[in-house]
Amino acid sequence: MQIYNVSEELDRTFGAEGTESRREAERQAWEEYNAQILLDARKASGMTQSELADRIGADKSYISRVERGLTVPSIAIFYKMVSAMGLSVELR
């Protein structure tokens, strides 16, 4: 069995920690992670993209773009989305 060094692979693929390329890759990864959380929450709430869009005053394509990580919602829209799904946000 070969040992796999994740840190070396990240450095090789995205650049060393602290470099602009690494920061950009980390930013993009967080955006995709947050998009997946919103997608999972919407599905768990039993809502369609159209229903969520109607509740927040947006269109279905906007919700689709957010869930695919192509659009990052403003914090105000994020809270509207969360509230429309019957959820809340806790900051710690």
C-alpha cells in the first residue's frame, strides 16, 4: 500500500499555501461547498427550485446558478433562502 501525501498533492495542483493560486482554489472550493449545502437543504425541505425562487422573489435560474456554485448570493439573499426553507443560521 502506497502512502498518499495530500499536502504535497495540493501544493502540486494548486500551488503552495499562501500563493494567489492556492487562495483562489480555496475560495472556489468554499463556494462549491456552500452551494452544495444550499442544494442539500432545499432538497431536505422538500422544495423545488421554483418554489424557493418564488418565496424569495427570484427566478428558478438564479437558484440553479447558486446551487451549481456559479453565483454567490449576497448575505441578504442567503438569509432569505434559509428562512424560506424554514431554517436558521447560527453564528458561533
